[in-house]
Amino acid sequence: MDVSEVAEMLMAQGKRVSVAEADTAGLIGYLLGTIPGSSQFFPGGVIAYTGGLKQSILGVSDELYVTKGSVCEEMAIAMARGVLELTGTDYAVSTTGVTGPGQGRSSFPIGTFYIGLADANGNDVAIHAQFDSDRDGNKRAAAQAAIDLLGERLQQSQGN
């Protein structure tokens, strides 16, 4: 889904979204900010590239970080929920994954991502995505997956 379509739905519904990004390093925020009038629906977000920021700013528990690691469904949900609560938005999306070219401390294959979505009603979800590209391509694919996930939720809310 094109980011402009997501922006139109957010504005039409009077909703706002924030972002918590690890390995996409601000790319989702950048994409949202390319839309004229984006300040109406996008107040900002957090780039939490390292574990310490996930805990201190987004409120991710030390236990989650230690027991599950930084690349997992639970982390993506905790990041999204944390930024939603921090910013007071209606929706929040998050990304955490392994961009490459190396795996770092992760045992997951390069291109593994978890995309999180939280909303003000507590309907939190994360999806697993696997991409097969270079570092930049994996980041772009994960950012697009987050935009798509948000777009799907916004379409569902229009139908209700």
C-alpha cells in the first residue's frame, strides 16, 4: 500500500500514528513525513537501535530483552505499545530485525524482521517477515511492511 493512501486514511479518520524503529533506523518516519500535512497524523517516534533505548525510552522490560532477545514478536509488540503510550497516538508501528550483511548477535537469518502494530484499544499484533535483499533493500522492505500492516488495520476500522 502506498504511504499516501495510508496518510489519507489517517486524516479521514482523524487518527495519528507514531513509530518505534530499530533496524529501519527512521525510514518509516521518513516515509510518513514525505506526505504534505503529515504533522496532522504523525507526531514522531523513537529510533531505538540498541537494547538500552528500547528499555529506557520505550519501557521494554529487561526480562523480555534477556529471555527473548531484540528480534522477536514480543519485542515488536512491546516497542509499538511503548511508543504509543509515550506519544498518545491512536496507532503505533515498530520494526526489529536483522538487516545484514552480518547477523550481529542474532541467530536469525539476515532479512528476518518482526513488524509490530499497537492501537489505543489494546489490539496489538506482530507479524514475521523474511526478505532477501541487501541491507538497504531489507530496511526498505521492512518499512513498507509496517506501512502495509497499518494500512490494513485502517481499512478494517473503516469497515466497522
